[in-house]
Amino acid sequence: MFGLMVRFTCKDEAAAAGFDDLVARTGEQIRANEPGTVIYAVHRVDGRPLERVFYELYRDRAAFEEHESKDYVQAFLSERDRYLSATEVDRLDFMSGKGVDVEH
């Protein structure tokens, strides 16, 4: 499996609302069209109202590349910067976990 942990910081409260709307629209498409996306979880950060954390887990790197190629993901990537002041991305190599069916 292959994953990402991404921390987004929005510019202000209005930008956070716009970003949340963009995330909701994109998430609907991801849920409907990406069987290789195992987990796509979006979180607000307690005590930091302008921060969002995404945890993304893909069946493999090919599933991630398929996700990145989707037109709705490309639209998200193009539009998101208008709302953000910072983005931090960590690429993750899955080791173990609960709630994820893993074949070794």
C-alpha cells in the first residue's frame, strides 16, 4: 500500500469554508469512482480552525497514480491554492494497521 498525510492551512475562515466545499465535492467523486483508494479521510484539527489533515491510503502506487489522473482531482489541485497559505505533504509506506485488509 501507498499513502499520504497532507496538512493544509487555509488563509482565513472564508477560505476555509471554500476549501471545505471543494473537498466535499471532490470527495464525492473519489468515493464513487476509485476502488483503489482504500482510505481518503479528511480531518479538521482541534484548536486550529484553519488547518485540515488528509490521510490517504491507496491499494498501491498505481492506484495513487490513477487517483491523481482523474479530472476532478486535477480540478481540486488547480483550485485549492486560492484557499491555502501552506501545504505539507508526507509520503507514507504502509507497515501495519487495523481496519485495512492487507496482503503480504
